[in-house]
Amino acid sequence: QVQLVESGGGLVQPGGSLRLSCAASRSIFSIYTMGWYRQAPGKQRELVATITIRGRTNYPDSMKGRFTISRENAKNTVYLQMNSLKPEDTAVYYCNTAPPPQERLWGQGTQVTVSS
């Protein structure tokens, strides 16, 4: 049973923007704080942003300023707006609960490639 589906990734030039979406089953979306994570080639998966059920957001210091997480409760969807993208933002982006993420919920993710 697929419960989290990420979309919206792609190839973008440095300085560009993307908005990622994560469609969640209601049983998850209505209960948990949600988060976006990313994993770059050869690196560990890292947290990008979190948002509570009530919409309170939090970002690791390294992610502040260019990324914005939001949620649309009516659609059971979490978004990640990414601006001023850099080549080092290249990674597979995932959504999951936070914290901690649940192993059973890791999906395929969506690939973001920042390159000229």
C-alpha cells in the first residue's frame, strides 16, 4: 500500500526554482508532523524541513533561507518550494514523517538535478 508519493523533481539550472509535492494518505497526514529529506550521491540522507499538523515549520540551520515547506490539508499534500538552487542541492528528495521518519514509508523519492 503506497502511502507517500513524491513528485515535482527535474533538471533545473543553478539559480532556478522547483516545487516538490508529496501526496500522503490521510491516516498519515492527519496525525504526523511531516518532513522533507534528501540524499545526495555518496552521502547520508539528511533532513531538509519539517512542518507540524498546525503548520509550524522548522529547518536545520544549513537549509534556512532558500527552502519553504508547506502543507495543504484539504489535499493531504506537503510541498517543498526550493529557490536559488545550487548544484549541491542535487539529490533524491523524499517525504516522510518527522521526527523520526518511518522506515515503512520511504518511497521512491523525486530526483532533483541542478546543473547548467
